[in-house]
Amino acid sequence: MKAKYPVAAVFVLVALFGAPSRAGDQAKPNIILFISDDHGFSDYGFMGSEDVETPNLDRLAEAGLVYSRGYATPSCASSLAVLLTGDYPHRNGITGNDLKGPILGQDRTPLAERTLQSPLLLPRVLAEHGYLTFQVGKLWNTDHAEVGFTAGTAKGRERSGGRLGQWRGDMAPVRDFLERADRAGKPFFLWAAPYLPHRPHRPPSHLQERYAGRGESKTESDYLAMVAFLDEVYGRLERLLSEFGSGEDTVTIYLADNGFGVDPAHRSGADPRSKHSGYELGVRTPIVVRWPGQLVSGRNDQVPVSIVDVVPTVLAAAGIPAPPSLPGVNLLDAAAAAARGPVFLSVFTVAIQELTDPVQSLRARIAVEGFWKLMVPGPHAALAEGDPLRPALYDLRQDPGEEVNLARSAPETVSRLQEKLDLWWATVPDRASPDPSGTGEDQRSPAQPVQRSSDRDGTHTFTRP
């Protein structure tokens, strides 16, 4: 499938220029985090796609605040860990899907223990502040209870439990949870992470028939049908919320865990510049926030935002102070998002080489400032097809497909973004004294910079002081 980059109309930002405030005695809102899985950023009606219909997600976007230039990590486990901890992969430790070793993907105990060292775990903090919290779908690495969910479907740390959690839209467990929350009279937090449109792309027959011939290949048509299936699942959730009267005072946040693009000619069936890569097809996702009566709908096609912004946004909606160590911003506050500056992200090997040393797995570091995007290769850049082997600078406004490297013609921009990238990378958390209660104590150690030195071809090696 040839990558598609629809040019959406640029809307004036209509969002609130400040976070909504609520009276102290008002009930806390319900909160839903809906996460799709391996989903191309342009494959939605509201993102301009003419190939797939997503009416339910389109209605969410129409009623919410859409940040069309959101960025996640390029792999499932690392993105979900960011959504649990509010921190970047090189700081929370979960940089890839599995730990390298003779039993790759099976023993998740070291990954679970690393996750549990986080100073903050979102479901735990919400539960401590009166929320009933429920997990359905993918979680990776841990049992639902370990990270603070009061109930959930991830049982144990096995590959088929916390990792894949292949939920594809059965609403029975969600209905049971909503009934419990309704009886208890408590606000709820729902983590809904369907295994959609993730491969295997085996859509229901009615969607397979509807989308037959839509794509440039059967592979692409089946993928598009799975995107439509995802939309149907979200629609089921909306209807269920309506049954319980839970829609009006509910904050809904939507994003994908990483991108995807189809290439039937490639041995994996995926575009090598999509999932697991730092290119737009791999890391970009719309992030949508809806809060009826509190957040004015609108759209921002200008400001890049990040997956690390989701946890501060949830905490703000719940009226819980965010620890100062969290790197993200509250997306309910459009002015804060616009003033933040560059968005940073990193790309790692799928298998974590060394859990305590992220540089061992580093393939690239990325800074996005406005429409400039700098990709700087790491020590393992050559391990994956499509990785840049030297610094690459793209003007995403003029070159959304990232085809023209401007690094040599704009060295001042490269130098400026490189300096900011190095400062971002430099600070790592001190795991010796975690603060799992989320009280706001900053446990970070002083900066421990990863020094770089340029070799003759422009790549970088990383050493430590």
C-alpha cells in the first residue's frame, strides 16, 4: 500500500485556553481511555481518509478536541507502559516488547518488576482517589491488580494474559463493570485496549465483503475492514455508556498505541516505515479528548503533542495534582500544549537488549518542533530496515512523506534541535526510592548525560560519563 498523507483542512483552534475547573464538591467525572492497536494515523474519516468509514470515531472527534499531530512510541508495550507511568520509555525502562534471552517473550517477571518501580501508576493513583478502575484488552507484562486496577481481564504475567489480551469487542465484561460502578455510586476509569486493527487481519464477514476491493491488495482491504471493525467496537461502547447514562459526565481520550501501513510486497506485510519505525507512519496518531460541557470542541493541526501528555490530562480531569516530575502537559489546556516546545520520542529494538541500559537498544532519537522533524540514529540504527543511518531533518509541512533529508542544507536547525534532544535524553529517574503513591515527590536524580560524538559519516556513538 502506498502511504497516504491526506491534507486535512487547517481549522482554527476552538479549544479552551486554560484547563477546565470544577467546583470542589462536584462529583469526579468518569474517564475512558480507548486505545487502538497498530493503526495508521490517516485511516479515519476525520483524518481525511476516503478508503475507510469510521462514523463512531468521527462523532467522537467532532464533539471533542482533536490534536491531529499526536506522537506515540512505535511499539505496543512501550506505549502502554507510557500510558501507565506517564514517563518516556528510556526512563520507565520498558523500551521494547520483550526481553532478549533464550525464552524471549515468555518470562515477563523482570519487565513487570521494572514497571512496578515507577513512581506513578495511573490506575493505582486513580483508585486511591476514589475511582473504580477496570482494564480490558492489552496491558502487557503485569497482572491488572499489580498496577492498581480494581478489576480487569489481564490475569498473570503470561504471554497470553497481560501481554496480548486479545479482546475484540465483547462488551460483557465492560457491562459487568459498569453495573458494579453504578451500584457503588463511584466514578470509574475504563482502560479499553482492543486488539484492533492489529494482525491477524481477519475481519467479520460483513466487513470483509464491504471492503473487498477497496485497497490496492487484499491485504490492504482486510486491514481497512479491521479499522472499520475497531470503529464498530467503539460504537458498541458508546451505546453501552448511553444505557447507563454515563456519557454526559465522562471524559473520553482516544489514541493509537503506534502506527501501521500495509505493504503486501514486504515479507512482514507491513510498510517498513510504519510500525517499529520512527517515521510518521510508525509513531503518529491523532489524540482526541472529549468532555461534554467542560471542553469546547475544536481541532489543532499545528501543534505536536505526545503520548506522555495523556496521564497529566487524566489526572487533571480527575482533579488530582500531577507530580512535577511528569514530563507531559495537560491537553485540556490548549495554551500549555502550544507553549511546550518540541515533542521528543525514541525508537528502540523490539527486543530489549539490556533492561537497565536503554542505549543498548537505541535505534533513533527524534525531536518534532513545529513542522521540523529531526531523527538522530542510535547505536542500533542499522538493525531495522528503514532506519536512518545519519541525521535526517524533514519539513513535514512540505514533505509529509519524509522523502527529502534537509540536514545538510539546514545545519543550524539540526544543531538547535540536536541540543534540545540531548538535554531531553540526559535526565533519568532514580529507581532507588520510587514514589508509587503519586504524591508528587520528584524522585529524579541529577542529570546523567549520554554524551555523543560524531564520526565521519554523521552517525553518532553514545558513551557515558
